[in-house]
Amino acid sequence: MWSKIRAVWSRELLDTVRDKRTLYMMILLPIVIMPVIMMVGPVVMVRQQEALQEETAVVAFHGGSVPAELVAFLETAGGFAVEGAAAAEGTATAEGAATAASVGAGSVGAGGGAVDGGTVAGGAVVGGTAGAGVGARAAGDFSGEDLARWRERLAGGEIHLVVSLSEDAAGLWAAEEPIPVELLYYGSSNRSAMALQRFEAMLQAFGAQVGAARLAQRGLPPELVQPFQVTGTRDVTPREQMAGRMLGMFVPFFIVVWAVMGGMYTAIDAAAGEKERNSLETLVMVPAPTPALVLGKFLAVMTVTLVAVMLLIGSSVGSMLYIMPKLLGAEAMTVSVQAGHMALLFVVMALFVALTSAVELGLSVYSKSYREAQAYMTALAFLVMLPSMYLMFAETEAVAVWTYLVPVLNVLFIVRDVLEGSLPGAAPVLLTLGSLVATAGAALWGTQRAFRNERVIFRT
């Protein structure tokens, strides 16, 4: 019987090698296209952030007078170009020099006291609209026409941020009281959002300097208002674990998705393709037991899928640990995985590939045509993709033991835990292995039953 299984297996693999679509899915996509897709996004995003940090952001003031010291600080230390700088001499900014757009969340309490969602920065309240009851100290109001004009200028990139001060900002500054501030930016613009972040940081630094100077004038040390001082932060996470956590976000997704996509065309051609070529009926009538035909085709699909998954994992890991850090100017990362854990990873991956191969072969033999089989495979790919995408972004520290009985979920958890170096224990591992063996065996048994059913074989 083994010789017949091997004959069917070899024949299906030979047909696979001759099919360019399968070669693309098995070799070209895993080795070339997927790593490029993975690296382009992060590299472009980092380069864009670096470029935005270097650009000079244009900030316009609206409302009350702008302290000259703040303007000088923004232009010299903050890398900002200030529009309406005449306010630095004590004159109010012209409304035409300001722009507006979406308003930051938060509110400023009366007299600069209570702050909800804002940031107190050395005499200035940052980060939101002035609340009710602020009265004369509220940040400058905008009419409907003004707001439309500010939004238009922000959307066009003419300026990147609007700082609206209270009308009595000069008096508050002279009285050394907090100045309510409203920051307006255009959320759909990366430049405007970056300008907002930079301005908040600069305003906080300026506030710290002003506060220290005011304390010094009174002969008081700056430490008086700084009961705690953070001298530094240290990440004690080993580099290997950090790299493993990064791989744990993507590699499980690639394994479960490519376990469906990698051998999809081989599975379709092994049954639905045979139907369209009118050769499946002849094949099932040859003097060979049905289990030999099913196992031969199953092993062919599993072989192609396993090779595709291994190629994808190798290229993805190499790209994320070595190529991407070099493109970003960082050091290459390493992952430390024990030999036993690596063997477990390969076993789990092989069992899951066996499960998907059996399911795909069963769907293919049930399909009337090649196109119908493609529709089934696409639906299967989306079905395994949903929990994979959830795991990429969700924090799942404590996982219920019963979830290791669910195919796809158990593979995702085990692969992630192996890469992060934190296996959950013997019970989840045994449940995962048992679940995959049982479901793969049931799927293969169902596929064999389908091959013996004439209504399925001759379904057209």
C-alpha cells in the first residue's frame, strides 16, 4: 500500500511543480513579497517621523497677548516658526494670523485651577477647551467664519497648530497666574499632530523654566515644587525576550494563515481540478484502495504547505531580526529558544498543517468546479485570519485552559509562548496536541468518506 501512496504523492508533487501559481504561493510570496510588505510599513513610518521631527512647524497665536519669552523659546529651542509674533511685544495677535480645526479634548477650570484632560505646565494650562465659568480668563472664542478659515489653513498645511490664549493673558502673565490655553490642530495631518506633540513638550519645558525662575526670585529652591525627581528609566527586559515578543505578534499569524494559503492550489488541483479535467472518476476506479489515493493527495498538500510555511517563517524572522534593524540604523536582534521548545513549535505547526491540508482536500473534493473550490478556500483563510489578527493586538496574559482545545487559538497561543520563552505548562500543551491530532484525524476521515461517496465524486 505504501508504494501506491508514494506513487500518488509523487505524481501530485510533480503536478505542483509544473503549476506556476502554486510556485508563486509556495516560494515567491513567502521569500520575497511578504518580507517586503512587513518592512516597508515600519521603515517608511520611522523615516516619516524622523523627517517630521526635523521640520520647522508653523504655529499661530490667537486671542490674548503672547509673552515674548515664550516666542523666543519656541523659535530658538523648539524649532517652531511663530506667526503673529507681534504679540510678543505686548500687542494682541491678529485673528487673521491664527487658524483653527478640531479642538483637543479636555477642559480648563475657572482661574486656571481645576484641569480636566489638560497639562499644567509652569503657569500655563494646555490641552483643551475652556470650561464653563472661566469667564474673562477663557481662551479666545472662535466664530463660525473664523473656525472655517482656521480649518482651511490647517488643512492646506499653511500652518500646523493654533494656540488660543485667554484675552487677559498679559494680565495673568504679569500676575504670575496660570494662562488658559486652547490648542487647535488638524487630526488627519501628521504634521499637525506632530506639531501638537512637540508644542506640548516645549510648553512644559518652558513652564518648568519659568517656574524655577519665579522661585529663584523669591529665594526658594526649585526642589520645593518637585517632591519627586525621576533620574532615569531602565528597561530590564532581556533583548532576546523583546525580540521574541515582537516575533510573537506576527509569526503566529503567518503560520495559521499560510497553513491555508500555502498549499491551497495543490489541494484545489488534487480534486476539483481533477473533476474539471474529467480524470477523478478514472482515478478512483484504478486498482488502488481509496485510503492510498486520499493519503497520497493529502501528503502532497501537506508537503507543499509545510514548505511554504517554513520558507515564510525563515524569511520573516530574518527580515525582522536582521534586515529591518539595519534599515533603521539599529542593532540586529537575537531570539533564544530552547531546543525542546523549538521541537514543540515544529510539531504543533506540522499538526496544524495536517489539519488544514485535510480540510482543504475535503472542500476540494466536495466542490463542483475549480472556482467553487477557490471560494471555499478563501472563506477558510478569512476564518483562521480573524483570531490571528485579534492576537496580534490584544493583551492575553492569562488564557483559560479550555481555549487550548480550540484549533487555531491553541496554535496561536503555543507559538507565541514559545517565541516569548514562556510556555503555559504541560496541561495546555497536551490539550493542544490532542486537539490537533483529533481534529486532523477527523478531517482526514471525512475526506476519505467523501472520496468514497459517488454523489460527491460525480457532483457537477
